[in-house]
Amino acid sequence: MRIAFIGLGNMGSGMCANLVKAGHQVTAFDLNAEAVSAATKAGASAATSIAKAVLGAEAVVTMLPAGKHVLSVYFDAHGVASKAEAGTLFLDCSTIAVEDARTASNKAAELGFEMADAPVSGGVAAASGGTLTFMVGGTESAFARAKPILEAMGKTIVHAGAAGNGQVAKIANNMLLGISMIATCEAFDLAERLGLDAQTFFDISSKASGQNWSMTSYCPAPGPVPTAPSNRDYEPGFAVDMMLKDLRLAAGAAKSADANTRFGTLATEVYEKLSENGFGNKDFSVIMQHLGE
Ligand code: NAD
């Protein structure tokens, strides 16, 4: 399939390379010329503008920083929608506000294009390894068209429902993760202060009702999970600033839906403090070292 890929950053570069590997003809564009050049080394063709990237494309995949970039790339005067051929599928994999995803999908539909939001779970390693999880919002038809493209970049592809629901799944999941990491840190700290070492507490709690992903895959106390960032001075992993971005999106969405997310708000404050104190690039499990601050 002929695919235009726009946004070749930390995540997009690996995803673009995997589309090429799967046999697609990919034309790549980014504002950063070095990123485009790296994509050509992975087998994509270079484009010097959005217009040139989408020329003849059957699908456009975007992986951009935030909603404003997505709306601009698709709907500005010289954006994707003004240049794409009728029937081109729009597939945005960025993490953006639910409202922005729904606005984009509606605008695309008004112009006669199908669009799906397909944010990812998994970081840079999963993007280059082709093992991302995609949560997809859009019509049945958009999902059916998106699935074979996403399968080249990920392992698990789930249809979450109508447009925007991919972003709903992403922010609700990450709000849960942000909160559960803090709770896990508090539990390890409490156990240790009361005389129970991290390994013994892990052996018990990972088999008991407190078990959760933050404990068993990303244990914030060094030792019990050798691959966790806590064993390499909390190098990410999943950076505090990335978690903060997702929690802020969740807070905005909660407000619009009148949802009570009290612990989500508290978690946002905790990660904000970490970021302000210079730990924005550390793994989000670094809270373990800053409880009570
Ligand atoms: P990044 O900043 O590394 O890459 C974004 C790329 O978009 C950059 O290369 C930038 O030059 C390009 N870009 C920006 N505006 C553009 C425009 N108008 N036209 C063309 N290119 C443009 O970001 P990333 O880490 O790759 O993240 C991308 C998205 O994926 C974000 O929404 C992020 O929240 C989400 N995400 C990231 C991770 C992660 O671990 N990095 C994990 C899950 C989801």
C-alpha cells in the first residue's frame, strides 16, 4: 500500500521503518530534515512537504507531539486534507485530547475522508520493535482499513469504538497507571520503614491482592524486577513529563465529562512537582525517591 508518514520523531521513526519492512511504499515527511534523511536510510522515500508526501497515498499516518500539530497538519490551508486524493484514509497515532480527535474526525468526514485515532501504548522500544498496542477510535469501516496498516507496527490492535474512543482508552489507562505507581511507591516505602525489605514485600504482594503492573513490571524499589528503571538510576522507561502530558489530557477530559477524578488530580500534582524539581526526564517511578516532598 502507498502510505504517507508524517512525524518521524522518537516513536514515528521506528513505526515508519516497520511499515517499510512490511512491504508498504512509504513516503516520509517531518519538519526536521535529519529525521527525513534517517527515514530514507530505513527504506522510505523522502518528501519535502506535506503535499508531496500525500501525493498518490492511499493512507496517511501521523505521529505528532500534540493536538494542535495534528489539526494543523491535516486541516491547514496546505494540509493533508487539501492535498489528499478522495478516499485516502487518515490515521493519527499521536496522543491528543479526546475533543481534538473528535474535531479532527468530524472535519475529515465533512471533507469526505475516513479518519481513525489510534494512540499507542508502549514506548520507543516497542515502536522500533513493532510491538505497540493500538487503541483505535473510528467507524467499523475506518477500523477495518486501519487494521492491516497498524498490524505492521504493533502486536495488539483493539477497536475501542467511535472516533475519539482510542484517546479515551489511552488517557483512562494512563491515569490509572499514574495513580497506581504512586500507590505502589507508598506501599514499598511503608513496608520498608516498618522493617520489611523490598524483596520480601514484593514476594508477598506480587502474589496477593495488591499486585499490579507498576509493581510486577516496573517495580519502583530497586531489586525485585531487574529490568525495571529503578535499577538504572530511574532512566526512562516512561518519562515523568510524558506521564504528566497524559494526566493533563485526562484532567481536561474529566472536566468536560463532569467526572470525579480526585486521585487523578492528586497524581497530576505529584508529577508536576517532580517535573518542576528537574526530574521530568527521569522514569515516572522515580517518585519512590521523593515521597513526602
Ligand atoms: P517527538 O517529539 O520525538 O516526535 C514528533 C515529531 O513530529 C518530530 O520529529 C517533529 O519534528 C515532528 N513534527 C512536529 N510538527 C510537525 C509538523 N507540523 N509537520 C511535520 N512534522 C512535525 O515525539 P514522540 O516521542 O515521537 O511522540 C509522538 C507522539 O506519541 C506524542 O503524541 C506522544 O505523546 C506519543 N507517545 C509517545 C511515547 C514515547 O515513549 N515517546 C509513548 C506513547 C505515546
